[in-house]
Amino acid sequence: MYTFDFGAVLDRAPELLWGSLGTVGLALAGMLLALVIGLLGVVARSSKSGITRAAVIMFVEVVRNTPFLVQIFFIYFALPLMGIRLNPTVTAIIALGINGGAYAIEIIRGGIESVSRGQIEAGFALGLHKADVFRLIVLKPALRAIYPSLTSQFIMLTLTTSVCTSIAAYELTSAAQRIESDTFRSFEVYFTVTAIYLAISSLMMGLFALISRHYFNYPTR
Amino acid sequence: MGPIGEDQFLFLMQGLKWTVLLAIVGFIGGGIFGTLIALLRTSKNKVARTITAGYIGVVQGTPLLMQLFVVYYGVALLGIDVNAWIAVAVAFTLHASAFLGEIWRGSIEAVPKGQTEAANALGLHYVSRMKDVILPQALKISMPATIGFLVQLTKGTSLAAIVGFIELTRAGQIISNQTYRPLLVFGIVGAIYFIICWPLSYAGSRLEKRMAKAAR
């Protein structure tokens, strides 16, 4: 009969804590980069140049139809060939940003398309400035429309950070693998770490819900 | 650097076979248990609803990689000697059942209430009401999301590489280490995934657009 020994894992609590912070940092940096890529991508997607539009569509389709693990390996090996030497954690942020960015492009585009032309025209008819029309009539409702899908994509991105262990980025799963190889308490380590991930993603979901309640709490009709 | 020849290509194809098998087994197993979860999630029994909601929440709130590790080592603890293939297949089945269960719960709830009421008025009992009236309509509603998840699952099987299972991505890693041509190898591996996933994604989004038009 197997006896569980979580003590061996709990002895390494500081490492788990630092790993968790690494995971949260990786996730936040990845989200930020994904958002930037998403916004730039949406602008490029509506460019006058057919080549630019096609390039964005191809980028989105390629990223969304290949595994993150293959993407991160590709980027990990491609960057040095381009003369760029980065530490694994920064490489992981770039990979997470590129992956999340492709999804963000589609999500943001959908949100902007959901704002009807008539509303924008109504804004101009009321004498609003172009900047105000964009900020109040396009941006805020579009943000509210995309908020649920964007934030659940961000949660996915957070969970995906665990794959970054494959290039030895600094995060929770690689900490877990180190502890496992020292203690051989495989099940206990991964069970504990899974619970930590659940806590991190639940906290994020709670935070996102809180922001939404404060920011988008106005009636639509 | 070594060349990428016929042998390497065949090795990748061997890996591809396991990738496809894992995705199919996960999808079928997940489909069976997912149906059960969706039914429990929409049942009148509060305990069943709470338990399935908790299960979905845990699976959707933790990384797939961790689920693989926990099941992989958890099954070993049970004292049964199972090979890696079974352990990984079980993990993907559990993973898929939560996601499909949640997708299908939404679809069942999206079937207009009048359908249930009409079925009740006709005196249909639960099994017939679900099997003949609600589920066929829910299945149709769920198609785009179900196909979307199949793509996600296929990509997800690549994580089996990290627990050491030799599927397409792991086969690519091995060849990359042998030939020192990582970009070429992972380019090919990525292209193979794309060839599988893109037609599915395309079909899914076509279906979604057509259904959105029909609903208007």
C-alpha cells in the first residue's frame, strides 16, 4: 500500500511560491503582449494592402491550428538563428504573446464589427468629436462585447504557461519537475501544483469578474 | 547536421498515427462521459448538478499538462500495471469529458423550452424526451463548438510528449535532436498539425456562419 507523503513537497514551499509568482508574471506579460499584438493585428487586418491583410489572416490561422508546444520549440530554436539570444523566460513570454495574440485578433475584430454603423453615425450627428465617438461609441461597447471571450482566453493563456517548462522557463511546472526529481514524490508534487494552478486561475477569474462589474455596469437599452 | 530522409519521415508518420489515435480515443471517450456530464449538469438533482459543475470547474481551471501528470502518476499508485498509452488516454478522456460536457450543457439549455414542454405534453418520459427530442437539436446547436474542441484536443495531444509518450511532437523532438535541424523538423511537424486542424476549423466556422444566418 502506498503512503502519501505531502511533507516532502511542503518542505519546498518557498520554491513553489516563487514558481507561482513566475507563472503569474509570465501570464501577465504574455497577456499584455497578446493584447498589443491583437490590437496591431486588427489594424493591419483592415489595411488597404491586400498582402498585409492576407499575412494577418495566415498568421491567425497558422497559430490557431498548430499546438503551442510546437510553436514554443520553433521560436526557441528560431530566435538564436536570427541572432537574438534571450533567456528562456523571455522566449516563453514571446511565444505566449504570439499565441494569445492570434486569438486576440479574432476576438477584438468580432467586437468592433458588433458596433453598428448607425450608432457611429448617430454619434457624429450629435456633434461628438471623432475621438469621443471612438472612445465612447466604438471602444467601450466593443470592450464590453469582447470582455468575456478575451478574459477566458487570458485564463487559457495562464494555464498554457505550464507548457513553458519544456524550454525551462521560470515558472511553477518547472519548479514542480525539479522537486519531483529530488523527492520522487511525483503524484504528491503534481497534485499540489495542480491545486495551486486552480487557485491562481480562480483568483484571476474573480478579479476579471470584479473589473467587469465596476467597469461595464451600465444598462444597454 | 543530418539529412531528413525517408526513415525520419516514416518515424514522424508513426508519431502521427499515435497523435490521431489519442485524439480519436479522447474524443470518443470524452463524448461518452461528456454526454453523461451534460445530462447530470442539466438534471433536476441538485447534488448531481453541483458535483458535475465542480468537476468541470476543476478541469477547466487547471492546465492540461498537470492533468496528464496527475493521472499518469495517479494510475501508477493504484498498483495496477498500466502502460503509458492507457494512462494518457484516460487523462485525455477525463479532460475532454469536462469540456464537451460544458459545451453540450449549453446546447441542451439553448434548445427552446417549448420543446421540453411539448414533449411532456405528449406524455414522453425522460429517456425518450432527451433521446428523441432534446439531444438531436442540442447536437446540431453544439456542432461548431464541438468541432472547435476537437481541434483543441488534437493540438492538446502534443502535451503527451512532455510525459514521454512518443506521438508526433515527441517524434519531432527526437529527430530534431538526431539531425540538428530543429526549424525544418518543427516546421514539418507544425505543417502536419495544420493539415489536420485547419480543415476542421474551417468547417466549424463555416457551419457557425451558416447557423448564425439561419437564426436571423
